[in-house]
Amino acid sequence: MNTEKNQSNESNQSNQKSRAEKGKRSKVPLLAILPVTVTCLVVGLPFVVGDHPLRWRPGSLKPVLVLHDSTPADGGEDTGPAGGGADAAAKKEEEEPPAGPPPKVDKPWKAGMPEWGVQIFWEDKKEHSAAYLETQARKQAAYLVGLKANAVSVSFPFYTEGRTSTKLAAGKSTPTPEHLETVLRVFHEAGLRTTVRPTLDEAVLVPPEGWRGNIKPTDKEAWFDAYEALLGPYLDAAQRQQAATFVIGTELNSMEGHPAWKGLIAAAEKRFKGEVSYDANWDNYVGGHIDVPVKRLGVDAYFPVKVPDDAPIDQLVDGWNTWLDKKGKGPLPRIVLAEAGISAMDGAYHAPGDFYTKRKLNPAVQATWYKAVCQVVRERKMAGVYWWSVHFDSDPKIAPREDESRLNFAGRPDTEREIRSCFGSDYAGPGTDPAP
């Protein structure tokens, strides 16, 4: 009872105190409230309607200055178009792909024409909807059409458990065959020649010492059986979407020459009626015969040229020809450069395929290299070139961030200018010249 009384007294005192405080607050002059209200409206309203220059990056307390048609002032990743409403716009993109067909190439590829292409590297997420994939594919298709490309190669990872493993499987970043079909359909609608290119992921191989070119499965026949089972659904997807080429293997140096390739390729050709190809690494290509029985051979071409960063075009062209002449002099009409690229940084000519080093940014090195390689493709009458690379989920109009690969070229104006010049050239293509 005493307890209840005490509680009642405490409650009465609390109510009296609350009323007293409320009375004090009610006496605050209205003029003292107005400035605060006006300030809140001036600062807060633009955030609501979407025209405030500050945006917070997700997961960060640091605001980012966003200017129209620019990247963030701190060099970080922008989270959407300049101005507010980025989240709403992204959600709308996810749910509602753009209306109408994507832009189309001016001159669709036909046999005998050069393949002017780009490698799209795609690490998928299973939660991505078909609407998101279509929106992103249209964005990339529009970018490629703007570069005057007529071809695209879709590279995506599959996985193993180690250098000696016989197990191969689709992983968390491997697109499903259904997702692949969505993307191929959009590219096909844009008039682009399409290539499907599954590539063995190297993360568990501990690069650069371990890589896909020096795997040693304990049972190679079992490895090829697992590979055939893995590729089957992707071959079917490529066939349904009328892809032009399916790359049956990429840079598998240590597996070249095995008799199981013959059976694997025969099985692939039963499911896929387009062109079955193999992409060799540049060192094995110039070093001897690539013993994989395909009709089409691509080369991942990262030939080192020991010249300074300010070397003229002709020195780079001579360096490339020195390497190619090891294989054979003259035209190479049956060879396509399946990958060609270089880091936009100092010293990159000495090791164009160095994916791991990051020296001082130097866009001129990358642009000059692209110009030289394009000249080699034309002079040696090659079947074409695919530049490495554009990431499928990226916005190709935004310059690469500092923490991204120096090999990325999308958003680097000097390199993009050389690509457009190359792809818009009057080179007629390899035609029917005999292979060396």
C-alpha cells in the first residue's frame, strides 16, 4: 500500500513537472521558431525533390559533392545520376527496362568483315532480375554502338577447387543459362555479333604464380568430362540466341594437346551450330602449334615491347610484328585478337598483361597502344580485335575509380577516341586471303 502511495505521489509530481515544462515551452516566442523552420525547408526540401549537391554514399557517413555531368569531387564512386532520386531511379530501372529497341550498329557484321569488338566481363548475381539484366545490357550495347563496334564477347567465370582438381562448376558469379540468354538477346537486337566465352576463374589458383594456364588435374579425362557437363547448358543458350561463336577454352596452356579435346569439340558442335573456337595465350601462340582441333583461333595478345612510355607508334608496331613474325610473316586472316589491352599507367609497355601492379596513371600509354595495335590488325589483315574490357555492371560513361583495374578503358576519353577511330576505319577485313 505504501508503495502504491509513493508511486502515486511520484506520478503526480512527474505530471506537475511535465505541465510546468510544457508551459515554459508554450511561452517561446513564435519568432524564435520561424528561422529554424525556414532553414529546415531550404536545406531539406532539395533532398526530397532531388536537386541537392550533397549525396551520402551508402555505408558511409561522408557526404559526396555531386555536380551535374561529373563524377564525385573526391574521386569516389557515384551512386547514380547527378541530382537526387538516385535510389528511385535505380529501382525504376530494376523493375522497368527502357521502352523500345536498343540502338543498332550502322553496319552489322557479315562474313569477311573485321570483328570490331569489346570483351564484356560479367560476374553475375543470382538475385538480379531479368529487368535489371536487360537494362544493363542495353546500356552496354548503346556504349558499344557509340564506339562503332560491331561485335561483343561475353566473358564470365566458372570455378574449380585448385590446380589439381578435377571438379568444375558454376559458382556465385557465374550467370545462369537463362540470364545469359537475356543478355545475348539484347546484344543481338542491337545488331552486334555475339561470342560466349566461359573462363576459368583463377582466385583459388593463387595468381600470378598459379593461373589457368598451368593447372594439373590429377585425372585429365575426368576434368574433360566435368567440363563437358558444365558447358552443355551454355552451348544450348548460345544456340537459342543465335550466338556467332562459342569459345570452348581460354588460355588453358597445360591442357592443350590432350586427345579429349576432339570429343569435347564434337559434343559442342552437336549442340551449337555456330563457330566453336579456342583462345590461346600469346606465349603459347608464338611458341608453337596450338594443338586444339578448332577451325577458329583467337589470341589473348599481351606482347611485351621494351620501349619507353613516350615511344612513337612505329616502335610499338615494330615490337608487335617482331613477336608475330615468330609464328609466320605476312597476313594472318584467320587470327582474331580475342583479348588486347594494356594498363593506363607508366611502364605498361613492358608488361601489358600485368593485372596486379598499379603504377602512376598514364592514359596516353593506353591510348597509344590501342592505336598501334589497330594498325597491326589492319596491316596483317587479321580477322579483328576485342578490347579488354568493360565490366557488365559498370556505367561505361564514368571514369574508372582509383581502386579499379588500370586495364579498364571505358570512361578514358583518349582511349575511346582511338577505339572509335579504329572501328570506323576503312579496313575491309581479312576477306578470303589464305592463312599463313
